[in-house]
Amino acid sequence: MLGRFRDGDEEAVKAVYNRFSGAVYAISVSILRDPGRAADATQQTFVKAWRSASSFDPNREFAPWVYSIARRTAIDIYRKEKRRIPSDKVDAVAEGTSMERVWEVFQVRLAVDQLTVEERQVVAMSHFEGLTHAEIAEGLDIPLGTVKSRSHRAHRHLVELLGHLDGEPE
């Protein structure tokens, strides 16, 4: 597939992007702390990877290679932005996020993506928008009991999918 990726085969490029874009985005967000700039960094990463695919050693794993491109790309964007913003407007730089934390964020994203559309919707509204079950029921125009059962199923499924992150056996 990487040979086809290097040659610009549309299906191979899509497959590589679909497989690795979540982790690349997580790395970018951890460095840039801005979803919009992280999305730009993700796109730039895959363009750079495609352009330099001929230099990739096929005997090595692809993921660490593309992740290092993502990290360098995000850092370059950060440095470029930092130069354009007056120093008195720049917040203190937070400690860098560990690769372990990036991996955990990626694992959570993968797990959430495995939920049904209805479960994912309830989880997103609850955790990302901070809505109560009653507010979700009103917003989706569904019974409160349905929201509660979807939430329960979703969280039970997430516990099963993410059990490996707490260090306990699954």
C-alpha cells in the first residue's frame, strides 16, 4: 500500500489518511492546543509524508515515521505563530504532552468512533457540550429514558474498549 501511496494512488492515500489521521491530529493538538491549527498541521503532515514517501524505508514501520513528521510539522507551526504574535500576548508554554498521553487520547477517539451514531451523539453532547440528560433529550427530541439508556450502553461499551488504559486486565 505504501508504494501506491507514494505513487499518489487515490485509494491508498485515503487508506493511509483514514488509518493514521486520528493519531496525527492528537499529536498536533497536544503541541498546538488549538483544534483548527491542529487540523491544518494534520493536512500538512500528510502532504509532507506523500512528498517524502520515496525516502521511507519499507523495512521500518510507517506509524513512527508519520508521527515524527506530525510532531515536527506541529512544532514548526507553533514556532512560526509564536514569531508573529507579540511576546506579551503569548501564554506560558505548557509542559509538553507525553507520547503516552497522546496515545491515550487516540485510543479514546478510536473507542468513541466504535459507538453507534446515537450513542456517540449522546456522549458528545454530555461530555463535550456539558449538557444534562434532560437537555440532551430536549435537544434531540427523544424521551429522557432513551437518552439514559443510550448513555448507559455507550459508557459500558467505552469501559470495555478502554479497559487496557487503566493497567488492569480486560
